[in-house]
Amino acid sequence: MKDVERGEGETAPGRVEIIWKDTVARAQPARLAWRGSKRRWQLPGGISLGSSLREIEGNGRVLGDRDYPSSHEAMQTLDPRVYQIYMEFE
């Protein structure tokens, strides 16, 4: 992974992908994707890359591709963490 500009001359390890609606002019973002394991940006409620299941549960926000009870012992043992965040624009 390459360093990502954070502003004011600072960089951080990670990856940001931008999908443009207008690919020629690189204007009007359609989707942003952040990937990595370090906390650099936060969503409302403090959710960020690297947030643990327990932290997300504390905010009352657990979503995923499939339904698994987050209270299940195996899920707690695995201690999954956020590794990507998508933001879509209309």
C-alpha cells in the first residue's frame, strides 16, 4: 500500500480508490473506497478502519454481507475488524 495524503503535508499508509462519473474530466465522484487497517478517518459514531466488532456494537451499528449474530461466541472470539469503507454518491 502507498501512503495517502492526509492534508497539511501529512501522509498515512492505506489506499483510497475513487470511481468517477465523468472519467475523462475526473469529475463528480460516484464512489470512494477506503481500505487498510489503520484509523485515519472516522465516520459518524467514530467507526473507522480497524474498528472492532465490540466498538461497532457499542454504537448499535452492525451491518455486513450476511447475517451473523454478533453475540455468538465464535464471532466474539474472531474479533473481526473493519477493513474497508465505501461511500457512494448519487
